Amino acid sequence: MKIAVLSGAGISAESGLGTFRDSGGLWEQYSIEEVATPEAWEKNPELVLNFYNQRRQQAKLANPNAGHSALVELEQFHEVNIITQNIDDLHERAGSSNVLHLHGEIFKAKTSEFDTDYITIKGDLKIGDTGRNGFQLRPHVVWFGEAVPLLDDAIDIVQRADLLIVVGTSLQVYPAASIIHFMAPTGQIILVDPKEINSSVNFTHLKTTASVGLPRLLDELSKKNKELIAAPYFKYF
């Protein structure tokens, strides 16, 4: 079976990484306009660099959780492609083979929105750090108001999938949230999230966290000759 996974901040939050949207999250400490737009970069690049330097240090200290591990084990039985909105590397460190970072990667840097010559970084980015073209390096992150270069690749993955697992995302951030609309009518969508999610798309909702729900799902999908829809803890809408 071909499985596509769309992961969001919720799965990383279980590893201790702060989210923007939840209560006490990053949006209560910083506004989008201050740290996550091209205008913010033009106005105060040092603040933006410091913000992402903090995110990078936090990502280094975080460890993959049971949800990440379950997706790795799923590769033993199925073809799995992960599309993540997260900029951390927890999926890769857990051992997932195919990960597409829709919104960029915190451990990479570039010199502009259109720069495809990414540089891998481990430490902090500072004013004066430049790429091979001589321009100031910025985080390899897709900011609000910028295009999402890998969106078409993500859509292609979903269109070819038999099953789409959506985990840890509120489906409120576009265009990422629109990806689920490209699932084939014959395919199935399973949402793993403890919160109520409103969507015009039909899906099976497993109302629990990634670290609990994904191991359950792994167990179900690894059982031979058993219909997914027979699982007693799935609720259809």
C-alpha cells in the first residue's frame, strides 16, 4: 500500500518543541509580523536570526517520540512518504526514509526565497554570515507571504497514495491544508489528532495524540488481511 503522511506541529510538540497556535505557544511570545515574514527580515534581520537560532537549539535537544517511531516501522509493511509542515529533523532522526519538508528545514540556510543552493548549518546564524554568492544567509524556512516551492511535489505524493494519514495539524495553515483535497476518491484519509477538526473532506478521526494514535495505527496496518475500516476505535464522519 502507498501511504502518504501529512504531519504538523502536534507531533513535534510531543517531543517538547513549541508550537505557534496553542495556548502558551510562540504566537503569544512573538507575532508573525516580527519573525515570520519577508518584511520582518527586511526590518530586523537580527531579531529573525535570533528567533530561529533559538528554534534550532531547541530542535537539537528534542528527541523523536513514539509517533515518529511508528511511522518508521510502518515502512516495513508499506511504501511511506512523509510530507511535513515541521522544520525540525525529528522524522529523519527517527529513521524515516522519505521526508518532504514543505515549509523548509531549520538546519539549512539560504540567501533568498528563490535560492536553491541550501547550506547545512549546525550552529547559530549571525549578521555577516554569507553564502557563496556573497549575500546574507537566512533560515531555509518558508515564511508567511512566500510561495511554497514543494507544494506540487506534495500534491503528487497524495494523489498517488492509497491512504493519507494526517497527524498533528489543525488544517488551518494554507496552502498546506489544501493537500488533503487532492486525495483520490478511492483513497482513505485518517486524521490522528485529539482536537475536533472541521473539514469538508470525509475522514476517519482517531481522537488522540500522535504518540498514542500512530502506534495503534501501525498495529492495525501491520495485520495481514484485515480491513482497516473494521478497527473498533475508528469513528466515521
